[in-house]
Amino acid sequence: MSLRRREICILLYIIPAAIILINHFTGELSAATSEVLLWASTLATFAILLGVINLFQHHITILARRRREWPYSTILLASFIVTFAFNYIYPTGYDFVINRLLASLQMALLAYVGFYSYTLFFRASGTKNPYVLILLISILLGLFYNLPMRDVIWTGWGPLGKWVNDVPNTGGMNALVIGVGIGTIALFIRTILGYEESYLGG
């Protein structure tokens, strides 16, 4: 990438970001911020459109060449078309697809993650790593806390699980959010200074 093209790309990143930051901390440039957000929404719409076109091109190619995964491409395209059409011509059917079919699939996926956690528990039960032991104890506390019959087993599961959720879990999540915020600020500074070139294709 030539120097001029690189500088233009960096300016296209810095100027909108600076406008939004100034508006956030001072309340000034509200009109410019609204315009920037409008442009961002417009670009996001075109990006989604390009993504849909690319999705159809990819899976239609799979169907045309009868590759091994063609049944999955058929299901994906049919699901997309039916859901998109129902959203405009049959709202009741759209609600059924979202609230019944999609919700059921999401619950099935969560159930799969649960079984994966159980598998992890049994595989790691023989290890002597203290971090794995903490993970296993956390999994057990979470499982017993969410059991419908937890109070039948022991009445202390409720208060203990609530404490774990409110104190260690909240503290860990806050630390994670702080870490993500610091990383985002560092990435922003690197991008402004021109050290981060991944979005430039470098």
C-alpha cells in the first residue's frame, strides 16, 4: 500500500473516531456525530447486503457442483429464504420460526454445551492442576445452584450459589471488562499512531 493510500485510510479512521469521542466527553459536535453514525449505519447495511450475496454465491456453487456438504447448503438457503419471506408476508409464521424453531435449536445447543462441560469434568477429574480444580468446583456449584431440587439435597446451595454468582463471578467479569477496555484503548492508540495495520490489509 502506498504512503498516500495508507494515510487516507488512517484519516478515515481517526476523524470519525475523534468526532464521536469529543461528543461523548464534551457534548459538542452532536450534529457531526449523528452524521457519522448515519454513515456507519448505511455502510453496515451495504456490508450485510454483500454478506448475503456472498453467502448465496458460496452455497449455490456448492449445490451446483454437488459437493459433499450440499444438504447443509440446501437447509441453510431454504431456512434463510423462508425466514426472510415470513418476516414480510406472514408475521405469524415468522414469530413461530423465531420463538419455536430457533429457540428450540438454541436450547439444544446449550444442552450440548452442558454435556461438553460434563465431559470436561470427567476428563479433568484426574488432573492435579489447581486451576482445573477451581474450574471443576465452579462447574459443580453452578450445576447444583441451578438444580430445581437443590434445596432437597441441601438448603445451603441457594445462598452459596448466590454468593458465588454475586461476588467472585461479578468480580471476575468486572476484571474482564476492564481488561477489554484497556485493550481497546491500546488498540485505538496503536491505530492512531499507525502501528496497527491489520485493517489496512498489512
